[in-house]
Amino acid sequence: MSWVKSLLSYAWPVTVWEGPGKYGPLRLIYEGGHLVVNSGHANQSYGNLHAIWQQSLDDQPIAQLDPRSILILGFGAGSSAHILRKEMGLKAPIVGVDGDPEMLRLAHTYFKVDRLKDLRLVLMDALSFVREHEGTYDLVLVDLCHELDLAPGVDEEPFIAGLRKCTAPEGLLCFNTVVYDTKSRARSQRVSERLRLHFDHVEEHLYQGINRVLTAKRKKPVPVDVP
């Protein structure tokens, strides 16, 4: 029974399921009374990563932004969507994109994301989605890591330029990176530098020692008087 596993997990982690995901092994486990999704070496949903997004979104003027549309690239099992909808009370439609069908299965089966209203899930590689998609969003969350490392291509120019295209004027982008060694620091810095080329205001926020969340904003275009 799930409540027994939940109680036991205060003493030690209790595994519910484990198997291969598209980007590596996945484990569904109870930790400290909560059901979480981990990969081989990192939390993917509802554990430490959930706390990082709670802190990051709490630090941003989300209420003032009052987003009318939300995009989540790297939906995982739905942790950040849960924060936005259930904890922050945002009612804006959410589009969640994830390239791993197993992760989306866990989201539906164990975390009941289908109960979240106005949520549309897209099974697609985030780089392809950004390249092909034409819509814009007031709030864009990016969390694309394979284990502790950024997914290939997300620190490159085409993807960053695509993020600007997906972010509405006066919109907010939040991009989670992990910095734990020289290489990961360099990739995080590359994301920061390229965001500065495409957005009007970029800030850096450090959470739990190694998670560096980059926030980027677009200004409203200034009307040009035509003589």
C-alpha cells in the first residue's frame, strides 16, 4: 500500500518502479514521505528540483506578470506544472513538452497530471518544438538536463534564438542550469551570454549550491512614429 511505503520512506528510500527512459534509467521512489522521480544521479521531478522551482518562481514577480499562457520545456512528471497550478493558483493554459514517453507515462499514471485543467502535453524533443512552433508565451520554463548535464544543443545559438521567439513581449523566461564542475560552469555561462544577446534583461540566481537559474525578460516594443 502506498501509505505504508510513504511512512517507511522516512527511514530509507522505497523504490516503486524502475526502468529505462529515453535519456537514461529512471526510478520512481518514495523519499521522506513523497513520491519522486530520479534518474541515475539526479532528481527529475518532485524532489530537490521541485524545491528549486518553488524558490525560483517565488523570487519572480509572477503575480504581477499575470501570465495568460505558459510553456514548460522539459515537463518531466509535472512538478513545475503542479507548482504553477496548485500552489500558485495560476489558471493560464499550460503547454508541457517532453521528449521521453516513459516520463510522460509516469506523469499520467502516478502523478495524475490529467487532473490539471488547461494542460496540453506534447511528446517532442524540445529543440525541435522551439524550431517549429510559432506560438508565444508569457511565461517559459526550461529544464532540460540529462542527469546533471544540460541536454545537447540547449546552450547553442539556434535554441536560444528560438526561446526568444517563443517568449512574448514583456514575457519571462526561467532557464535552469546545473553548475558542478568546469565544463558545466562553462555551458551555463554560455547560456547566460547567449540569452543576453537575445533578451533585454538577464539575471542569475543560485539555489541549493549548484542550480543556477537564469531569468530573462523581453521589453514591450516601443512604437515607432511613421511620418
